[in-house]
Amino acid sequence: MLHNTTMRERCVKEAYVGCTVIGCGKALPKLSVSNDDLAKIVDTSDEWIVKRTGIHERRIAISESSTDLASAACSAALGAEGGSIEASSWNLGQVDPESIDLLICMTITPDATIPCQASLIKMRLGLSNAVAFDLNAACSGCVYGITVAENMMRASQSAPGACNPIRRALVVGVERLSRIVDWTDRATCVLFGDGAGAVLLEWNESRKGIISSFLKNTDDVELTLSRANMFNRALFPFDEAGVAAQSNDAAYDCAIPVTEYIGMAGRTVFKFATAAMREAIDAVLERGDMTVDQVARIVPHQANERIIAHVAKKMEAPLDLFQVSIGSSANTSAASALMALCDAYCQGRIAQGDNVVMAGFGGGLTSGAVLFEA
């Protein structure tokens, strides 16, 4: 038994060394919308929202694009001078944009589908040597993006010459959920906000970095969390038999109900979220051969303060162990955990050598977690 334990520890140490966090940033649009502001347009109140969600206000992008917000968050993570957009950052020093080899953007609200959002950010920041692409795992995007980046970095180091060399990677989540929220529906419009968060990863074999990860998809057969693709509304000039339409009145009939807005079955999502986040956190701790007592900070997806509190209770862990930033920014989907990570660093809640867990859940249904040494 001792031999097996020693071998397991050796495998963990040898398999997970190198991919470290050296910077993070977040960016927010200018307009702050309070619960009292929302009470002017829907039947709600500050007390009702705070009691059920923990949210006090959210930021809404009026003139800021997803490219604006994401670029500001990435610049902050790189240690660059701030621009006109409100941003905060933590980093180990300024990094040359041309040294970035990979850029992954997680979003469900890009400025365009072609080119992808990551390409727009790459052009804006002058990341001339970076490979850039988008990833959509909804609110779990943060942990999916970090895991994909870490695996690409590891592959490039283990097989030099066989693929693109990647030593530095930017992983950014950005959302303008205000554009896809039904502002007449008090059950959903109070939950979401706009913003961006970014993390800068560097390959460094002298540090442990990412220790373990866990990803999972659960079939959402009831579409408890969804928004249909607007392409499904496009007119198509032929019917199913291939007969040309005489006018522009032939529409493609999609199996998924078409709606412009986010749809969510709140109670079902709550039940999934609490179970999925606990499963993901437990999984990365087991894979990293750790217990929750060895973790300095857990940074969850910021969907609802009650979800976070429920997970903490089920894990028999203090709520203070969890980063809770939802009060001032609401649910920003793929950006939320990255924004919360930046808050944790800036607030001094994470120090070098600390074990940190990031966890998320979202549409798909997706879930996952990452354990790393700061």
C-alpha cells in the first residue's frame, strides 16, 4: 500500500508541473444598474433579489463591445497600462504581447461569428504570434478554456517540433449577456451582467502550476438552460422537397424552439449546479491527492450566492473558503470565475504556493474544475 501511494504521488508530481498562473485581469463596462433600477422596469425589489441571489448590482455594456471588454481584461493580465475601460489586475510583471503563443476566448456573446471573437482580440492587442480561437462551454467556459490551454501547452513541450510551441497562453472569458436577456422577465433579467476576465498562463518547469482538472457533460434533454441559434430564423429559398419558393416566405423549421433570449428552468438548474460543482471539486482534489483542508481558496462560477453556500455546506467547508464576487457584477457566464479569480488575487486571498480550485457549471449541461498551485 505504501508503495502504491508513493507511486501515485510521484505520478501527480511528474504529470502536473509547468503550467502556472502569472497574471489575471478583469474589465467592466461603465454603467452600473442596481436592483432598485430594475425595480423600475419589472415587478421586483432589492430585498427580493438579494435574498434569492446575493446580487446587489450588475454592469451593463452600452457602448462597450465584447472586443473592448476582453481586450481590456487581457491587457490587465499582461500588466499593460489601463485604457478607458475600468479594469483591475494582478500579475508578476509586464509581459510582451508578442510573447503570447495562444489565445482562447470563451463566450456566448461574440461581436461576430466570423472572424471569431479571439481573432478580434488578437488583432486589437497585437498578439502577432498567437494562435487564436473561440470555445463555447457556456458558464463552464473558464475551466474548459484553462484545461484546453494547459493540455496544448503540455503537448507542445512533450513533443517539440510536432506542433506549435506554446509557452504563454491567454485565456479570456467575455460576455454581454444584456443583449440576450429578456428585460421583461424578472426571473432571469435580475441574474445577469456584462464583463470580462482573463488569466495568463506560462510554462515553467520549476513550479507545479496546474495539478489536476475535471470536465463533464450531462445531457440537457429538457433544455433547462438554453438559447437557440439565431441562424435558425434565416429564410431558406427551398422547401423540404427541394421546390423553390415563389417568395421569401419559406423558413427553415428548426427542432429547437427559437427565442432571442436566455431560457432557464431555475429550480432544475439549481439542483444540477450544486451537485455538479461538488462533484467537480471532489474530483480534482482526489486526482491531486488532496483534501479540502489543503485548499486556500475555491473560486466558483458566480451564478448565485445560494448555490455557492449550498455547495460549501454539503462539503462541510466554511463559506469563507469560497470567493464570492457576485454581489457587484452578477452572473457574467464564461467571464465570472475569471473575474472572481482576479478579485481573489487583488484582495490578497491567494498567495504564492497556495492551492486553488476553480469550478464551474453551465449550459450543455457542462461542469468542471481545475486545481492549481498559485
